[in-house]
Amino acid sequence: MSDDHPAPDAAPDTPAGSKDARPSNEPPAPADQASASELLGAALGDAARRAGMDPAQGKSTGHVVWSAMGGWRGILESVLPGVVFLVAWTATYNPDPEVRSGNLLLSLGLSVGLAAVFTIVRLVQRQSASAAIGGLIAAAAAAGLSLWTGRGEDSFIPGFLTNTLYGTAFLVSALIGWPLIGLAVGFLMGEGTAWRADKRKRRVFFWLSIAWAGLFALRLIVQVPLYFAGDVTALGTLKLIMGLPLFAPLVAVTWLAVRALYPRAPK
């Protein structure tokens, strides 16, 4: 996603009889489709590079996974607001049949307040705060929805929508033959969409995208029933368990699979 990597390969304008013309294994895509795939690949590749997941850098698997999670700071920023909400809710929970609720205002206030502190600290230190700001906006939106309805479980709705969106995107992209993993890797490795002519790469990118779709689907399958049951404590606990603990291994698998496809990736 930065400009220091070569742009996706493009077929040169050479006469049909020129020896420089290269045959294609698939029909040429319309100009608007090619442009869309390149733009999407560039966007995905840039996000992967910022997360430290560029196969061309030759980093170790452990380093890549750690970078993708943001190190200790990223982990704390991702996990602590949820932990604080869960602890405050559980500590103030009233089991009375007419109440059956924790202190919603306190729980959400502490959670969003902590996310705001993380964001302010990054801004003061002039560090990249895009992830922290995104997390703060998501936390504030979830808190606003929950306070509006007066139901603690409604604070998890934005997360359900996000998982649905990501899961659908990964699944549909794989089924139509343009897996998101392939678009990102193609841009990072400087081959654009040329990987689609390689059956092995297409197969690996297909299953990697299906795996990511499966992760988001699994979260929904497990957590949505708890939402309808109104079990905020169990819902919050499982959200934490199904967050980084599942994200990190899948990042490792994705990285190892991609490196196997590009064993001689330039550093």
C-alpha cells in the first residue's frame, strides 16, 4: 500500500505478432474491473503492510503475528476496554428478577473512557492513532446504542455487524474467484492479479479467505444466541476469547501459507 513496491503488472501494448506479447490464460478483464481490483488490492495491501504483514520483508512468523496484534500496546488497547466493561458490569450486577442488570452507565463510561485515554496518549506522543481512533469511535457508537435502548447486550450489536460485513466480504470474494487475500498479496508482491493464472495460488488464497470468513461466522454463531438470551457476562467473556486468541493463529497460518507460495520473496 505504499509507493515503494512495484505496481501490478500490466500487459504491454505490443502488436499481436510481436515476440514481446505474452499469452494470457484467461480472458482480459474489462478496464473498470481491472481498475477496481487494483484499487482494492492496493488498499488491502497497504493495510497489511501497516500491520507488518508484508511477505516481501522476510520477517519471522512470530514477528509478523506480534506486529499484526500491535505488540503489547495494541493488545492492551484492544482488550482492556472490554475487560473493564465486563468487570464493572459483573461487579454491579443485580440478580433481582425485576432488574437483572449491571450498572450500564458506569460500565460503558469506564470502557469508553479508557479507549479515549489510549487515543489521547497516542495523539500526544504523535504516534499513529488510526486504530485507536477507530476503536474509540466503535466503542462510543456501541455505548450510545446501548444507553439509548437501556440494554447492556446492545453494545455488542456493532461488533455483530462488523463480523457480518467482514465475513461476507471474504466469503463472496472467494466464491467469485477474487479472494481478498489474493488481492492483497498480489499487490504486496508486485504481481497485481497475475496470481489468478496460477492454480496453486488461487487454491491457497481461496481457502485462506474461506478460513477468515469462517472465523467471523463462528463468532456470530456462538455470540448471537447469547445476545438473545441477554447474558451480557457470557457474551463479553466469549467476545474476548474469540478475539485475539483466534485472530493470532489465523494470522500465523495465513503468513506461513503465503510465504510457502513466495519462497524467494525479495527483502
